[in-house]
Amino acid sequence: MVKLNWFRGKSLGLALIYLGIMGIYQLLFMVLAQYGLQIGSRPIIILVPIGVILATFYSVIILFETNTTMIQYRQKMKYKNKKKKKKKVSSKQAFLSAISVLWKNTYIRPIFYTVIVFATVFGLSYWVCTLFVEEISSVFVLADNIGAIGCILFANYFDQTTNKKVK
């Protein structure tokens, strides 16, 4: 199993890049809260997303380590090399293959997973919280925190299932 030392060596730069990307992603939700939901409380707009940034950053790191572990495991496995026939590629298939190259990138995949899981859990929890809580700022705080917790739980589940496969 690969466990990187994130605060020394080459991994520190990658960790700071992931932290910045999650900060920019959370900035979108801060703008949504400020202007879309008309929440004007500075602690809610600034302090709560800092914790969410750290939680999503941690889940990206877990997913990255899990991805690298699985890639190393697959490289150790010997697969039969099959010869593929060359086919003509249409422009639609070329576009989809370009997107799949991005999706298969080891460095980008954890960000995609985290962004998708956070947005989904945030949206669902925001919708459910509006049914039970009347104050919009409380709904935003609850949805933001539930989204962050959902990301961490997803990353830990993904890590555990990968570790079961590798061992």
C-alpha cells in the first residue's frame, strides 16, 4: 500500500495544488451563499467553508493514495496482451476519448470524484434541510457540513474496498 508523506519531498507541491483546487471549488459555494441565498453573515460565509475545504482536501488525498495503490497493484498483475484492430474514429468518438483520457488521469480522477460526491450530497442535503429548517443560513451550514462529511465517508469507503481487493 502506498502512503505518501505529504509534508516532505515531492508530494508537498501536489498537496498544495489539491488544497488550492478545493479552495476554489468551495469559493463557488461561498458565492452561491452570499449572492444566491442572500446570506450575509461573515462567519458562515468564511469560517464554515474553511473546514469544508480541509475535509474535501483530505478526501482528495485519500482518493489519490487509493488510486496510486490500485494502479501499482494492476501493474503487478500480468494481463494477456490482446492485439486491437484499428478502426476509423469519428469526431464524436474522438471527443469522448479525449474526455476519457482526462478521466483516467491519476491526478485528476480524485478531484472529479470529490467534486461529484460533494455537489450531490450538498444538493440532496440542502433540499432535505429546507423541508425541516426555516432559516436559510442554517440550511446552508448544515448542507455544507453534510456534503463534506459525505466526501470523507465516500473516500474512506473507496479506500477500504480497494484495500480488500489489493490484499
